[in-house]
Amino acid sequence: MGIARKELGAAGEDMAASWTPGEDARLLRAARLVIDVYGGDAASYAVTRAALLRNMGDVMGATAWLRVAPFIEELQRPPRARRSG
């Protein structure tokens, strides 16, 4: 599972530039954990948490949550609406 659109981190950097092998698997696992705790509110929680961390000056933490949010959205999308490949 990858994110097709270009994503920018909390500080505006290109997030693809800092991608590491295995990162998609880690982000997917994190997304599943957040969904387990927050259910249907998981995506909102991730975005809200990113904003809070950014406002507190934690750019790395905010960027991490912004990376997890699209995975949460993808997992919560109805099966027929999920992207293929």
C-alpha cells in the first residue's frame, strides 16, 4: 500500500524524500492500532494530534501523524472504493 499523491510534512518538506524501506508496513501497523483505539474517529484523531504537536513545536511528531492519517483513511474506506495496486 502506498500513497499516490505527493504529501508534504508538517514543515512543508517532501515526505517521499525521507521514506525508508519498510516504512509503509510500520505506518500500516500504526494505522491499525489507532483504528483499534479510536474506531471511526481514528483519522480525525490523527489529524488533530498532528496539529496539536505542530502547535507545540514538535515537527517530527506532527509529520509522523500526518503520515499515518492517509493509511487510516485507506483502511476505513469501503472495500469497493479502495484503490487497487
